Amino acid sequence: MSIFQILSVLFALFMIYVTRTHTLKQRFSASETLFWYSLWGVFIFAALFPDLLKGLTDFLHISRVFDLLLVGSLMILTVIVILNYFQQRENAKKWEEFIRQRAIDRQAKK
């Protein structure tokens, strides 16, 4: 087992702990908790047995398993950043409308 595999498993175990903490604080629903536990379980499995992904890398004509994981991670990260941006824009519009309406209400009371 390489140092990279050990670090990957330790990271996944830490993230399982974080998921558990947020679940206990009721910040995650049951389906979200199941999703995160499944994700980290797959992550541990892929870290411990990277040769099982060899067939997928051959099918996609990618030279190394690490390259496959890196490309997949970057794709997922890009989607997360874009969704986060859209959510931030939506929240900004809601705050702006709330503040504008509150200012109008205060002005009307004077």
C-alpha cells in the first residue's frame, strides 16, 4: 500500500466523520447522508483497489487511473463551482429585494 492510498483512506475517513457530525446536527437529510456515505465508501474502495478501474481507463483510452480520477474530479469540481455561483447570484438577488423592500417600508412609515 502506497502513502497516497493511506492518505486517501485517512481523508475519506475524516470526511465520513464530518458527514456524521453534520448528520447529528441535522444539517443533512437521510438521502443526503446516504449519498455522502456512499461517495466516501466508493472513494475508499477506489483508493484501496485502483487496479479495478483499469478496465474503465482502457475503455476511455486514458493512460493511467490517476489521470481518470483527476479528470473526473475536475469535472465534478467545475459543476460544483458553477452551481455554487448560481446559488450565490440567486441569494444576492433575494437579499437585494429584501433590503429594497425594507427600505421602502421604513420610508413609508415616516
